[in-house]
Amino acid sequence: MRRAAAVAFLALLPLSCREERLVPSLPPGFHVDTYAQRSASAVDVLWVVDDSGSMAPRQEALARNFQAFISLFREGRIDFRMGVATTDIFTRPGELVGEPRILTPGTPDLERAFGNSVRVGTQGSAYEAGLEAASRVLERQARENAPVLEARAACESGCSTEACRQDCAAAHPVAFLRPEAWLYLAFVTDEDDRSPYEVRTYWRAFEQVKGIGNDGTVVASAIIGDVPANGCGAEPGTRYAELVTLTGGELGSICDADFADTLRTLATSAVGLRRTFALEQPPRPDSLRVRVRYPCGTAEESMRGCEAVDRTACEGQPAEALDVVCTPVRGGPDGWTYEPARRGVYFAGDSVPGLGARVELEYVEEGAS
């Protein structure tokens, strides 16, 4: 069977509201499942930073490497809001710190403002309770938002068009914990959580904060002491790791001297880039081939997870043409693997397809002759 002839039969099927997916029509037994990488259009990020005595160098590393986190938001033109809280639930319970309290794409000198916000000092309580701190911030924001959202709902009750509803939202804006935005929680600490309730209690509370049916739009990640401990002086963040696993977020090590790589990984998770892409049919594993096509204008830095990059077809093409062919690394911390249990291809580390990319999974169906 000639691949070129097979690909000529590609047909676009209708797209669902939850994922952009192109499914090819090919001869029996041969498949090319194709997905468009997407992201959230709006994200609210709550950073919870440990302000106890040992955290000064970790706060500095977070501030110094913020560019590695925010660059993906800018690349995708994500409408973000960011707030910072501390793990001290006694001195400033439920409060956001820094000035301004909410950072946005329009905040002047954003990197400097973020750095000032996350340098929360080292005079906080040694009883670090990051999960409880996050919960109190969200509860306070919900209380403050309630009258605004009630007014918005009253306005929308007279609407018959989407334009009218957008006007109501503009007339009654919410600064943080916006109904239309994903919620991303990022914990940075060298001690484990000492909050009073079970981790699953906080998980359920965080999942429900966006309302029924929106639980998949809440993700938690953490930069914590390694589990198990690796001897850098940080306590294993066992409770944070449990929450991250429950929400599908990312873990980074507080022991790293440079947070840049970790923050890039967290950003990928924060903007909602997909890591797993399911196959329509069970494949013959030895036949599976993976390609990622990027726009011609994509910088090399955005394709670090590619084993090979072919830009030949970009000659004379516009920047948005999907003609850069990336062959991602297979296996390892920055490569893709096939997971039979989920019948999907999982991308790890730098191999996660970037914004605007198209993933092509080519294979022969199991049992096909």
C-alpha cells in the first residue's frame, strides 16, 4: 500500500465542541488519526508560595525564571489573570499579595511585578498550609464575585443573542475566578502541606469551585520537595503530589537550582495543552509512526522535543502554513510513548505538541493483513 495514495483520501469530519479533530478516510487497516492541538482561551492562575524561613532562594528562582512560564501564554495570546498567596493562613488568610493584586496581559512590566509578588518574604508561619490557603483565597473570591455575577445573570436573562451576553459580561466584570476561565493552582514550597483536612476534601472543593460540569477545567501543579526525599533539605511534598495526581497536573522539584525547565512544563499544563491523544483503533505497535506538524513561523526553541525537523515544504509558504514536520523523540522524559491501556500516545516533557500544531498518528490496525 502506498502511503502517498492513502493520504490523498484525507477527509475532514465534523468537529466536536470539546476537541478539534481531523479523521482521515483511508483504505481498510491503514489509519492516520489527526488532532489539532488546542489550549484554553482564558486561564486564572493562583500561585501559593511558601513564606517560611528557608524559602528566600526558592522565591528568587521563581521570580528569575518567570519568563519561561509566561512565554507560552503570550505565544498563545491567552487571556490570563494571576494572583499570589502565601502558605501562611494565620497572618493573611484568604488574601492575595503584591501590587497589583491581579496580574493581567496588560500589567506594565509584568515580569518585575510578578517577581515582586512572589518574593513574599520569609517571616511567615512555619506551619505551612498551602491547600487551606488556596481554599480560603477561592472562597473569598467567590464571596466577592457573588453580587457581580448575580447582576450579570439578571442582565443576561433579557438576552437572546451571544453579543448581548458578552455585553453583560463586560458590564459586570470579574477580576479573578472568572466563570469563563480555567483555574490553575501552582504551589511552591519546600515543606509538605499541613492543612487540617484530607487531600481529597480539598480536591473536591477545588473541582467544584468552577461549578457542576466544569471540574475538568481545574488543574493543580506543584514545585515541591521530591517524593521520596533526595537529600536537598526539602521535606517530601507528599500531600501536594497526591493533589497533583488527582487533577492531572505537573510536579517539579524545589531542589532544582534553575526553575526554567519546570516552569515551562507547568505552563504547558496551565494553558491546557493536551498530552494524550487516543487512537481510533487498536494499532499494531510496530507500525505506529508519530509526526507533529508546526506552522512555518514556529521558532526552533518551541520544537525542543523533536528528534528531526524538516522545513523543506515551508519555502515560499506563509508563516501559518503547517509545513514544518517534526519527528518527536520516542521514549524517555522528553519523548512519546504508546499506552495500550488507554490506547493512546502520551507526550512527555519537551515533546508535548505546541500551540497551533497538528498531531498525526499513523498506524496499521491490529489484525489487519
